[in-house]
Amino acid sequence: MSENQPTADVLVVGAGPTGLLLAGDLAAAGLRVTVLEKRAAESNLTRAFAVHARTLEQLDARGLADELIATGQPLRSLRLFGRLRVELGDLPTRFPFVLITPQSHTERLLQERASKAGATLVRGAEAVGLRQDSEGVSLTVREGGATTTHRARYAVGTDGVHSTVRDLLGIPFPGESVVNSVMLADVRLRREPDEVLTVGASEAGFAFLAPFGDGWYRVIAWDRARQRPDGDPVELSEIAELARAVFGVDHGFTEARWTSRFHSDERQVPTYRSGRVFLAGDAAHCHSPAGGQGMNTGLQDAANLGWKLAATLQGWAPDALLDTYQTERHPVGRAVLRSSGALVRIALAQNGPSRALRSALTAVADHLGPVAELGAKQISGIGISYPAPKGSHPLVGRRLPDLRLAVDRPGGPSRLYEALRGGRAVLISNDELSVADAWSERVVTAAPADPHGKLRDTVLLVRPDGYAAWAGVDPTRGELRTALAYWLGRPAD
């Protein structure tokens, strides 16, 4: 095979949650996908425990949400520090909670889906070189002592904070360390916490406890008075003493199977695209763990990029569609940096004004009203929307809830996120659905369950990632045909 002959349509570097969701989406669309993972075996390090509502909606659109929920514990409020809680129970979603489950469960489900769809996972494959031209991307990869070349039309770096793909592209990763000398440990406890997720901040520092579900707990802690280099060992007594001081309770740390020390950075690349190569997840942005938004933001990056790559590779969308990945997701990454950064700075406040702000927020925590609701929507992800052209219908660019649909055939979808499971767009209308017949391979058609409800005169075109692409009130057939052609390309022959 010629060196310039693609071995895949897309190369994904990194087999974490972001890379695996993306690989599964592309493979499910019938594309050839190879995932290159530097680790020879699956990692036993779980960093993320929180799966937020918008991520669960994306997993629901892939038939995975209910299975993942069975592995963890839903929380309808998230305590950030002190008495300050983010209430999630009233969110307008099928999943008005944050799911507490180890990241390993999310990775397992996504890997099973990607493999079943036909994606190839190559472990022990380290990218060491990258070259791209007008036709594709070539990655030089070290595998088992030998060097090979993988080539594809596009490549995506989902290889984490220390991304090799980002370094090979020469893309800067500006930012700073938010907090240093953070201790990690997996421990057993003599006394179970009163809450599923235990979070606290005090003059001593910060601490967090989350369950693996098998008797082990992940503890993350920061000692204000003892700042040590990342390479210094963590003693069980050290982390237990700090947790006791922060929580005011002795949970009885009896043993640790793993300990480490790290620093948390706040960084973002200026561009998520360089020619035929994209960055997603922690390779594109990293921030403090406050609010548990890291893995969730990466998974939503993948959901945004996947359908756009598939549409471009299938030949019915222009390359310009791929540029919208930057315009839509970069502002989201920046907003997450700001919100998580603000939370951690308040929680770890050392100066008088910051501590006063923390005390004030804690004192009025139950009376924040609309501000608290806005915060819940931001952290959960369901409040995120994308830019819409001037003059668009108010729904355009907004994330859509799980609309009920009329079932027109046995086994047909009864709600929007079931209709999205084929990876296609969804057209919702009380009539004129026949206009979409020419695009039947790219769009699912459905009527709203209540023909006299809020959508009675509205025709709604939903993108594969659950956001409104276009909407119109009582449009003509010509207007609808124009919208379909814009978003779905020329009709198939």
C-alpha cells in the first residue's frame, strides 16, 4: 500500500472517554476509524466521577444512558463547599441530577460501543511524528519497538493534558497552575460518609470524597500549609489528617491502594483545528476539577465534532462545516475555565476579600434564585447554546429537551433522543414531512406527540447532537426544502 493511501478515514489519538465517544460515532456512521492509544493496558486511574445531565442526554442519544446510570448514584444537588449547593432536581431534562460513577464505567461502555460499531483500537501505539497535506494526515507511530505509519483523511488528538498531537502541531497551550500539591489516594474507610459525594473547604484546605462502589473511595485533598512537589510521596496519615480537619469528621482511613500528588492547570489552546487535525477534550482545554466538568466538556466536544466529520467525509457537507467546531466549542471551553476557576479560587480563598465572598455566598446559598438556576444549567451543560444567524427562530442553536414524538410505526421512536440514535438529523413537523423524502438517508422524520402543543405551527430540524439547526413557523415547502438543502446537502441521487 502506498504511504499516501489512507488506512482509515479518521485517526483518533487517545482512548479516553472523548476519543472513544468520537470513534464510536464515526464508526457507527460507516467510516473507518483507528484509535491509537499509548497505554498498553487500560488505566486503573479514575479522575472523573461526575456525569452531568447534558452528557447523559448525549449518552441517551447513543442508547447508553440507562446502563451507565445503573452503575452509579444520582444526586439531585451538588455541594461545592460549605453550605453552597447547586440544585439540579428542577432542571428541564430527563436527567435532573448528576450521576456519581467512576470514569472507568463510562469508558467501558464507550469502548464496547466503538468496538461493536467497527472501530479499531491499537494499544501500545505512541504517536511520534505528524505530517499533513491537502489530502490527509500521516502519523508516525511507535508500536512494540517498531515504527509504522498510519494515514487518514483527518486526525483528532484526544490524548489529554500532555497531548503529543498538540505538541507535534506546535499549538501553544497558554495558562497557569490554579492549585499545586493536590493529593490523590484510593482509600478504605471505617466510617462511611453521610453523603454520596463529600466536599469541604476550610482554613486547613480542601477535601473531596467519592465512592467507587466497591468499598474503595477516591480522596482528593489540598493542604494550605504544606505545598510539596508533585513527585513527593503522599502518606496515608497526611491525607487522613487533612480530611479530618476539613470535614470535621474522622472517617477512619484504614488503607490506601494508590497515592499520588499533582497540580491542577487552567489552560486552553487558541485554536481547536489545524488543517486536517483537531483537538478535543483535555488536549484542547484543562481546568480545575471544581464542578466536575472536565470529562463532560470533552464528551460534548466529541459529540459536536463527530457528526460534522461524518457529514464531510460522506461528501454532502462542505469543509466549512468543520470550522464551526471551533466557533461553537472554543467559547464553551473558555466559559468552563472561568466558572471552574472562580469556584476553586473561592473555595481555596486565602485573602480577606475572597474569604468574605465565600462566607457571603454560603450565607445566601438558599436564596440565590435565578443566579443559582443559571449556575445549575451551566454546570449541568443543558444551558449551553451555540451562535445562531441574525434573525433566526429563537430555538436555533439551543439544546433541545427530550421532546415527545408521535409513534408512527411499531418500535418507532417515542421521544427525540431515541430518534437521534441513528446518528442522523431529525425533522419534527405536524405536516410537510414528505418534503424530506429526498434526504431520507440523512434525516429521521417525526410528528410531535401533541399536535396542538407548543410546536403545532413550528417545523424543527434537529442536528445529530441534539441542537436546533433550523426552525420556522408555518414555512412553505420551498422554505423547508431550502433549509434541508443547506443543512443536509444536495439530495441523494
